[in-house]
Amino acid sequence: MTIALTRIKSLFVFVFHQLVGTWGIAFIAAFGLFSLLDMVPDSAAWKPSAHFAHRLLTENPFYPVQIMSGLYFGWLLGRRFQHRSMLWIWVLPLAILAYAFVATPILSPWASILVRPDTVQSRLSFYFGWGCRPRQRCIDQLLITMPFYVSVAYALGARLSRNPLKKSNRQKLQDSEDSGDELVAPAPD
């Protein structure tokens, strides 16, 4: 394969993981949570409502369902593919979050101008806390912060899927010397 084709393939792999590791995980988490809640029988003592799922998915600024889904699918796909680009998909969402944090554009068309964060503390609350919620017609956290959290979880899951127990050649040599086995080393050139 030529260098140009290798680079194009690498670009497509990165774009694939970027889309799956951010928005794909968000949609999979929502679908999975609603499917899981639908499996609870109507005769159960407590049947969670769609409002409960909505609050769990969007009204919590920490996005636990999406983060756990990102960890799991990052680990699962990381075991299967072992692409290095999986470990770097958090960079683009971080750049977008950093730009939004510094420039403070309001992406929500229905949000009041009074929602605009002016101080560092209000920006921290706006992007990482309770300052911007869909209930208040503010979706900036869903569009900026949540993809960053999910991409970090996806990359971490991919990193955890790699086998850290592989021994280096030096460790293998040390183990063979300790056991009394002779290991024939190749002659130096």
C-alpha cells in the first residue's frame, strides 16, 4: 500500500473513531438506557418513566450513562481494533471546549443573553456544573462538554483494553536466567 493510501486510511479510521467515540456513544447510551428501562415490567413496584431517563441522560452535568458507555465501548472496540487513533480522539473535543470556555459563545438559540457566563467561576459552572441545563433551554453542555467527557472515557477504555502485562525482552531474559533455562541470544552483527 502506498503512503498516500495509508494516510487516507488512517484519516478515515480517526474520523470513524471520532464520530463513534463522541456522538455514537451518546446515541448508544440513550438507546440502551431507554431499552433497559422498557424491560422493567409494568407490574414492578417502580417503573421508571421516560422523564427519569431524560433527567439521567441530559439534566445531570456529569453524564454518568454516557461516560460508562464510552468506557465500555472504548474497551470493547479497543480490544478488537487496537488502533492508535482511538487514544487521541479526545483532542478535538478538548480544543472545542477550550475555545468555548475562552470565547464563551452561546450555542443555544433560545437561551437568554443573561445566561452568558462572564467570570471564570460562572464559566466553570456553565460548562461543568449546573449553570447550563436543557430545562433552562441551554444545550451548550450537551453539544460541547458531553462529547469531551465521552471521548475521554472512550480513549481511556481503549487504553485499558491494551495488554499492559506484556513483558519486555529484558524481563523475559531475566526470567529465563532466574529459572536456569538457557536462552540463546542472536549473535551481534
